[in-house]
Amino acid sequence: MTIRRIVPNIQVEREEQLRTSRDFYGLLGFEEVMNMGWVTTLASPSNPTAQISLFTEERTAPLVPDLSVEVEDVDAVYAQVSASGAEIVRELRDEEWGVRRFFVRDPNGRVVNVLTHLT
């Protein structure tokens, strides 16, 4: 199983907080690499896999996940996690913006977005 990156997800209540948070993380060297209005991803220019995502909401799922884990083969991970009996919060599916993902709850109650980018 190959992990490509891990991205912490931070939920903010309003758009102005999203801008304030983006500006704060900019002070640490992060730059905006994706902005869908409701989710903005920031990355390090020198290490593009060092990322953080800011969410005002999750438009295609029941809640904002605590973190995202990009894997090479999301279908294999889904099969393994399902077989383990872990709670699947959101079933595996393709999203219109080019990712295949599912949400699972970890033993501490945190929700993990497990995904791969579609090509």
C-alpha cells in the first residue's frame, strides 16, 4: 500500500475566516494551489506534498473529514478497511473534480478521507 500524502483538514465557519487562515498559513510559506470556494488547499512551493486544506463546508459528504490520506490504490484500501469492520462514514465513489474517495472513522472517532486522483 502506497501513501502519497497526508493533508490535515481545518474547518472554518465563514469565508472571511478562510481568508484569514489562508493569510496566516501564507506567513509559514504555504501558497494556494486549489480553491473550489468551499475548500482551499495550500501547499509548500518547495515540497508540494506538504499541504493543508481549509473547509467552510463539505459539499458532497455529510461532514468535513479531519484529515485526508491520498493513496495509490483507493479500491484496495477500501476493501481492506471494509473487511476490518471499521465504520465507513461515506461509501467509495468518484467525485466530479477528479478524485475517487471514501470516508472512514478511526478508533479515536476522527474521520479520514481516503482518496486517489483519477487520471
